[in-house]
Amino acid sequence: MLIILPIFIIILSAPRAEAFHAKVFPSRIHPGDAFMIRVTGLEEAAEPSALFKKKPLHFSKCGKGCFVAIGAVDIKSKTGLYRISLKTGQEKTALKLSVLKGRFKTIHLTLPEDKVTLSPEDTERINRESSLLASIWRIESERL
């Protein structure tokens, strides 16, 4: 009994490792596709952080201990296995994303000239509406 009590106290006072689960959906995509990372099981309020191709992915809360981020693979990305670096608190891990060969059809269109070149009336309307939009966007409002 005297041996068990000190061991029990040591176990209780030891720092808890934060157990979390992270997954990429879907794990196999084509160039130009989007993907989602879902991190669950986080007990601290600290938001996870991730890097994909040296660019940060931004997470949003999706419930208690749950965070999601959405990313996309550039349409010009090469086929292969990509690494997503994920950090939660002091823990770091790597997720894998497989980019498959993209197949993009070429479609040739022939359009009438009035669908390609703006008329003087259309140009005037564009200028008028651009000025109106610019005046609206100058107005600042309180962030919700």
C-alpha cells in the first residue's frame, strides 16, 4: 500500500499529454480541388495551426475541442504526395495529401463579336456602376 500511494500521486501530478485526432478530407484530390482538415479532441482553447506549401491554413471552431480548415491545391500543382504541417500546442504532426493527375478538357468556342467586345453603352454603364460601388465601399461600418 505504501508503494502504490507514491506512484498514484506521481501519475496524478504528471502533465497530461493532449490527445487529438487530425484528418484530411478527401486525402486524394486533383489539381484545383479543395480539401478540409478536421482536428478533434483538443482540450485546450489553443487553436491549431497548419502550413500547406509554406502557406498558413486558417482554422475555425466547429464545436468543443473541434477545429476545421479549408485549403485548395493550385490547378498547376504537380502530381504527388504533399505534406501538411500541423501544430497543436506543443505537439507537431504531418498530414499527407495525395494529388492525382488532373485531366482537363480543352473546349473551343466561337462567339459573336457583340459577346466579346463591349459596346459604348455597356462601357458607359460599367463606368457608372464602378463609381457607385467605389462610393459605397468607402463607407466604414462597425464589424459584427
